[in-house]
Amino acid sequence: MPAKNVRELLALAKAQPGKLSFGSAESTSRLAGELFKTLGQADILNVQYKSLASELTDVAGGHIHMGFASLTSVLQFHKAGTMKVLGISGSARSPLAPDIPTMAEQGLAGYDVSAWYGFCAPAGTPQAIITKIHNDVAEVMALPDVKAGLMKAGAVGIASSPEEFRQFIETEIVKSARIIKAAGLKAE
């Protein structure tokens, strides 16, 4: 892949509509690829994989042109020089790789797709139990060794309130629905 940055990659994709391909092994990487196509106004073919390992093997081997995966999944390849990481999602560079610019820095304003995890409880769970779990999780997330372990794994712990987390989930649903609609994706 001759592209050295996101702008060059998009120019290459636009010069060859439908000729470049991106791999996706799970829903977040598929959404990331579709958002890239939409914001970059480029026609790029999605190749679905059953595992991230297979996808990354094919990217590194030149069998597909690009992939979308977590930074920690590809950082070792980037450092070894077997794969170029052209950009990352989000509004800020990662402390794990401050030399890699964000997609937004390279002209894709609004490019923000990330995997996230959270604690959920069944509807009707007593507020006292929800408060107890929230407080315990917040206490654990504040521990220096937990913060360091999460950072090493490429994650940041956030102990938002149950209401803030509910609002976050609602926002993520709307954002994902917009990407899916713009890409014309259908349930399989």
C-alpha cells in the first residue's frame, strides 16, 4: 500500500472506485470502515473475516488493502514495520502511540468509532444495588495499577454515573444507526 497517510489513502481509493478493500472481523471494525468510506466519500469493498488474526494476516500479507482494528492489536506490527497505522479514531492521539495522528487531524472530522464495555443490570434492579455496584467499580477504576493495566491494553476506565452511561449508550445507538443507514447495511 503506497499511501503514507489518510489523505493519500482516500485519494488512492477515489482514483480506483471499488478496487480497494478493507477487512472487518467484528461489528466495531465494520462500523469504523463504513464511517471511513462515508466521511471520505470513497467506494471501498468490505471483506468480512471470522477472526481478527486472519484479517491482520491478510493486511500484513497484502491480500487486502486495509483493516480497522484496535490500536493494541496492530501496534506490534506498526513498530515492527510490517504494517502502517495511518490514523486512529477519536479526538486525541493515543498515549500508546503519540506519533500516530487521529483521522480528524487528517481531514476526517467526526471520525470516532471505538469499542467499549460497561456494566449493565436488569430493568427493575433496586437503586441501592446499582449505587453499590457503581461505587465499587469507580473505586476499582481509580486504583493506579488498574489504570496502568487498562492503558497497557489500550483502554481507559471511565466511572461515569449510571445516568451518564445510559445517555452514552443512547448516543452510541444513534451514531451507529446513522453509520448503518449511510452505508445502506442490512441485517444478515
